[in-house]
Amino acid sequence: MTKALTLAVVGHTNVGKTSLLRTLTRDVGFGEVSHRPSTTRHVEGARLSVNGERLLELYDTPGLEDAIALLDYLERLDRPGERLDGPARLARFLEGSEARQRFEQEAKVLRQLLASDAGLYVIDAREPVLAKYRDELAVLASCGKPLLPVLNFVSSAEHREAEWREALARLGLHALVRFDSVAPPEDGERRLYESLALLLENSRDQLERLIVDQQAQRVARQQSAARLIAELLVDCAACRLSVATGSGLELAAVDDLRKAVRQREQRCVEALLKLYAFRPQDAAASDLPLLDGRWGDDLFNPETLKVLGVRVGSGIAAGAATGAGVDLLLGGITLGAAALAGAIAGGALQTARSYGGRLIGKLKGKRELTVDDAVLRLLALRQRHLLQALTVRGHAAMTSITLSAPQDKTWREGKLPDALKKARAHPQWSSLNPGSKLSQAQRQEQIEGLAGLLSD
């Protein structure tokens, strides 16, 4: 079995070392992330494995706080006539009392870097290049281990990337990687591991296996996410509720259906968050931020649909025959008010064979409630944009998920996918209906096809 590559994550206090570890491990609970300095006070490790084999061990270390004084101290450790190299000088320092007192935190960092194959030097790219950072690099370089600078927070408008690149080059560090732990680039991990492979030729195999595995995981997450959204849409499209007319129960039934759809969307949101290893409180279907505010508007508010460019108009009840299903859009719910005479005029016999039970219900004064196309469009838009946000969100992010205004026209106009049209005629496909049959092969086939469209 190949020996795991060990990396020490080092740097100044409060530059995002723990944040980087959270994102690389996809663990929102790793360590403690805070704006307070010196949050990490001890070394903490994490492990990345592929098929049960340990490939990479990452060690979070305390922040370096007084590198200027430490460098001065190290330079005075040489005895007359001595010229120690970096590791020998550090060994003498670590054996002394100062490593247990004044420079206790720095000693923890140096011990871990000396015991590791290489180090990731995390930089807050928003900070100016100060003398203390140059001295930190001088101290860390004396360990004799490869160092890969990681420019963090480069998505901020206040970053000083150009200044840091120049300063690192002057120190002989020409290889570096941009990796924002809050909003990492899609290929951020691949670039980081590829850069490490250039510094650690003997570990190239482990790093390439990590790259391949993480790409496979990314594709699998995307496919699973698309299926979760497809199941939500099929559930809501096939949902159908029969309610007696003239009994004053229609409005209560509409409200019940609205609640059921909201709860079903929330379950989808929670499943997506779990799939991408985020916390339940990171987003909720009722208040997903969008545009200039939050999703305070109700899912069924026609104005919400209008703002998103979803056309609101009258609909036709799912599966109703021509002339038999002229419906009224009531806040996103299609309230069937079919005229049986119109159905008969449109072909009574054929209609009766396909929809006899439903037409008999209409004869008896019952109406059917279904979810309007406009609401299906909004559900798809919300979940697709949530998914896009999750794919570019780092696990160190502390704020709620924010979404930009949707720019594409997908799902806002044109015909709905055939899978949803077919679902209209199959109420047994919906988990929101009594007597549902979710394992039917035809339902699974439509969900897979719809998931493919959502992935595209």
C-alpha cells in the first residue's frame, strides 16, 4: 500500500487555513472558523482516501504570530564558528525552552511541517505584503520542505494578487495556486493537486488518483442532484386532488395542496444540501435569496412568477379532454371547472374511455386541483439556481446561500418537457397522492430522462 502524502497547512493567524481544510474535505464541521485571531490553537488532521486507501493527510496548524522575533532568535542560535543549515537550526530551537514558552505556537507549526512531506502556505490575498509575511516564509523555508503558496480570498474585490505574486517570486516561490475557500473555482482542487505534483514527483500517483476520484464524485453529485430535482417536478406535476364543489371546501383544499408542494420543495432543498455536504440552515425553500432580496414572496404568488419572467395565464387540467378542462389559475393552482357538455362535444366516447372516472366525478360535482405549469417552472428555476450556487460554494462559507438573478431562459418559456406532460396523466406517480406507485418502470424512465435534461 502506498504511503499517504502528508501536508501541513501553515500561515499567519486568521488567513483561512481551517477554511481551506473545510473546503478540501467538504466538512463544514472541521475545526473552528472565526474572524477572531488565533482560533486554531493545536494541530488537527484530516484524511482523504480513495477506495479505502489513504492517499492524503492534511494537518491544520496554529497561526504564526511573531515570525519577526522568531527569525531574529533563530539567527542567534549559531555558536561561534558554526554555520547550521535550516533544519539543524530548527532542531536546536525545538529542543530549547523558548519552543515551550514564548514561541510555543510557532513551534507546533514547525514540528508539523518538519514531519510532513510539504506545506501549503495560505495567504489572505486581501492583505498587503508586510515584512512579517516575508519573515514567516523565511522561517518556514528553513524546514527544507517544499512550500506551495495558496492565495485565498481572491474572489474579493480588495485582493492584492499581483503584489503577492511579485513578492513570492522575489523569494523564489514561482509556483502558486489560487484557491478561494469560500467561493472555490470549479477546477480549484485539480489545479492545487497538479501544482503539488510538480513539487512532489514521487507523490504524483496519489495526487492523480485524487484528481480522478474527485472528478468522478463531482459528476456523480451532479447526476444525483438532477434526479432529486426531476423527482420533485414529477411529484408535483402528477399531484392531483379531487374536491367536492359547492361545499366550501375548495379554498381549504387549495391551501392544503400549496402546503404539500412547499413541503415537497423543502425536502428537495434539504436533500440537495445533504448531497453537497452543507448544513440544513444554509438554505430553505421559503427564503432562498434571489434578485435584490430574499424569497420572501410565496411560491404561489403570481407577482413572484412575473418577476422571474414566468408567464402566468389560464391553464388546462391535467389529462382533461379538449373542451372539458377550461380552468382558472388561482395563485398557482389549477382549479378544474370542466363543462361536461364541452367534453362530450369534443368526443365523448373516446374521452370517457380514458378519463371516465374523472368525468364521472365532475358529473357528481367534484373538481380536481393540480399544480399549474407556471409553478412547475418556478420550482425548476429555484432548484436549478440553488444547485448552481452549491457547486461553487466553499464549505467554509459562513453566510446564507445567495443567488444571482437567472439570466438563461431555460424553464421560463417554451413547452414543458414531455416527462411532466406524461406525469399529468399518471397521478399514481406522485408521492403527494394517496395510493402512489413510485417504483413503476415508466415513472423511473421519465425521471431519468428529465434528469438528463436538467443536467444539460
